[in-house]
Amino acid sequence: MAGDKDSAEGIVSEVHKSISNAFDVFDHEFNHTVDVREIGTIIRSLGCFPTEAELHDIIAEVEEEESTGYIRFEKFLPTMTKVLMEHKFRPIPDDMLLQAFEVLDQQKKGFLEPEELSKYLMQEGEPFTQEETEEMFSAALDPDKNVIFYKDFVSMMTIDDTQ
């Protein structure tokens, strides 16, 4: 039993280290706080991909009662530890993402036009902002053909989940 406890403590210690490292990148004042607007980026850097509504719930949980615009590490750590230990907000598997692109590609061309994808991203489901769409296109758009080869894009975006 002692070995199990040591192993669990080791895992929690590693999780805490990952959270601390991610948080520290945005702690520009070195005072164990980050701008609330950076929380989504920190969470995503830890391999979690909550929806905007889920992200707002997390922020509400870790924010001070009187909002300061900053999140303290000691409030963020236990919430994020729980999220990571429970494997919440995992990324969509690449095969499901590929299927979604294939549904949009009704002519089965193997690519999507940026205008077409932009319309879906900004008007359907949980809409992307113009900035998010442009950021995605900067990574996804084939500069020579001005289209998005979604199989290449999905394989590029796939996160190694074996860790």
C-alpha cells in the first residue's frame, strides 16, 4: 500500500509542477498572479480544452469574490489539479475531428476553401472570433493553393495523448 501512496503523491507532485510551470509563464509580475484573460491559454497549454462556458465556470471558481482581474496561483492550483487528475476537457480525438471536416467537404475534395470554413467557424456551434479564425488559418492555410487540406491540418493539430 505504501508504494501506491508514494506513486499517487508522485503523480500529484508532477501535476503540480506542470501547473506551476504553465502559470509562471504568465506571471509577469512574479507575484503568483496572472491576468484572468490568460487562464484559457494556461489551461489549454496543459492539454485541456474546455468550451467557453466551461472556461467561464473555472474562472468563476478561482476568481476572488471581489473580482480584481487577476487569478492567484493558490486558488488556481487545487481546481486545475482536480481537472487534470480527472482527465477533464480532453481534446477531441483526431478521427472525430477528421470526420467533422469530411462532413463539411460535401464534394470530397480533401480540402476546404477559407471562406467556406470561416462561415462555419464563425456562425455555427460555439462561434470563433475573427481573431481565432485568422489564427487558425495562419497555421492551416496552404499558402500556394489558398485552401485548407484538412487531413494535414488534423495531423498537425493532433496532441500526443500517450503521456
